[in-house]
Amino acid sequence: MRLKVLVVDDSAIYRKIISEIVNEIDELELVGTAPNGKQALTMVKLKHPDLVLLDVNMPVMDGMSTLRELHKSHPSVGVIMISSADRNSASTMLSALQEGALEFIPKPKSSSFLQSKEEILHSLKTAIGAHKIRTGRASFPSSSADRHSRTPAVSATAATASSKDRAPGHKPVRRELPSKVALVAIGVSTGGPKALGVLIPSLPADFPVPVVVVQHIPAGFSASLTDFLDKKSKVHVVEGQDGMIVESGTVYIAPGGRHMIVRTTGSRPTIGIVDSPPVKNCKPSVDVLFRSLVSYPGGDVVTVMLTGMGNDGTDGVSVLTRRKKSYNIAQDEATCVVYGMPRMIVESGLANEVLPLQKIAPRLVEIVRGRN
């Protein structure tokens, strides 16, 4: 069964563009369009969509007001926010995610429409998968649209299987705690801003090691995420920049649309920003960051895999486990928006602990300070 979609945007041109993209995805059925939030609420009652693609800035009733009303009156309807990727809109997007939006998608840019269209297709496929998981729908049907998925089809299938279908015996692998921890590395995707908004502010100001983070996020949005986390947190939170020295008590967020690595060839580890192709359709990529940590000096790496769809990060954790004996934590299913990336760590036999989101920060403090 296809998901019914309503497109809401005050611009007739963008309504047409987004509608055309929706029509290219076999899993979706366009049931209507609306120029503002007020008309959208009326159409939701008439058309009963599964998903609403919702612009932020509109007359009569804006996107945020519409989102709040939808969650009050139609809580089962998934909402995907669409906006231009400027700093003000990015801040609004973070608020929308905090209030329950599934995903945010940048509008196409006229100067690079084909590339922007591909980015929207990737983001939309991810949001569709998240909505299907949350509503208990079947995994994606095989179709030509699979080429637009953010992760390979096998990952989507693994992520969408229900807990009762999971193979037995996937339990954390016990190992001794590291004698010394040098770095914490975090990977996260769908549901990430909200999860990071819980974890990072829970770290103490004197957290004794650096933290590096890849959140799947488009270009133009990571600066606002960084500002949001920095204002809430006791540790210092910065957007990674090429050449930054990696220091304890600082959290480095990968910039949207570019890969972040850690270089260990100099006298001190530094951040590297790389504009190479996407990996598993992800840019930034968790795998790219984690692989770069194999030679990180001074102790072990603790990895944390948070909510997200697909399997980005599994290869990186596998390499770190084999070559550096990393200690690996996965967020539990109950507190994930999408139990995909953490699940792949658990089912690959790589997880040493599986914890609810609110317990991860206190556990990190215990581990890096050498307490059992």
C-alpha cells in the first residue's frame, strides 16, 4: 500500500517541484497540495494523508503552527519539514524536530536543481522509512525508486523488521572496560538532534576526553545544530573545521554535506574536513569518521551509535573493534526514533552495552573516568 502525501507550500513553483518528486517515488501517492497551513488542515480531514510535506514560511498559518496543530489533532500523520537552508530556517528546523517532525529537507536551489532534487529524494526516502518503522508498516517494496534510498535495500529491510522477527541471541558482547579512554565517537541520523539534545548537555564541563560526532545533516544546517547544543551544554560544542586541534572537553560536530575525519599524523590530533563522495549515500559519514580513528593515540575509543536508519557506522565500528579494540555502546530500541543504526551494531555482534538514551551520558562519564 502506498503512502498518501499532501504537499504544503505557499509557492506554486515549489508545490509543483515537490509534487513531481513525490510522483517519482513508487511508494508514494500525491493526494493534494495546499498553499498554507490553514488549508492544509482542512485537506488533512478530507484526504487523510499519511505524510505531510510542510513548508516553514507561509502566510495565513506558518509551518510551525501547522505542525503543532497536526500533532494535536492528527498525531498519526507524519510531518516532513521543507525549508531553504539558511541560518534562521535551520534554527526553526531544529525546533520542528524537537516538536516531532520526522525529517527536514532543504528546498531545491535553482543553480543546481538536479543535485538538489537528488538530495531531496535521498532525504525523503529516509523519512519515508522512518515513518514506516514508527507506524509498523511493511518494509519497502522492490522498485526502481530503491536507487534513491539513503542506504542499501538490505539495510532498510533490516531496520524495518519488527522486534518479534529479530533473530534470537543478539546480546551485548561482554569485554573488560578500557584501561584508558582517549576519545568518544558518536554516530546518529534520524531523530539525532533530539537525541544529541539529551546526551551532550548531560556531559559535565570537566569531561576528560574529546567527543567527535557525525549527524546526518544537509549543508547549511549543522551550524545551527552546533549553536543549539553549545547553548544547552556544559562542554564546549563546535562545528568541525579543518586543522582544529582536538582537545578534551570539546564536542566536534561534522559540518553538513562534508565528511569529517581526525588526522593523527602531526604532533597532536586535528580535525580534517574532506569533500569526497558520499559513502552509502551519506555525507557526512559515520564510517568515514570512525575509520580515521584507528590510529588515534593515547588510549581506546568509545563509540556510541544512536538512533538512525540504515547501517552507516557498522563498518567503522567493525574496523575499530578489530584494530583498536574499541568499546561500543548502542542506544536501545525503546528510546530510538528509528532502531536501525544501533540495531546493526547489536546484530553484528559489535555492541558491548545497549542502553536507553538517558543513561548513555552517565555511563560515558563512568567509563572514561575508569569506574566500573
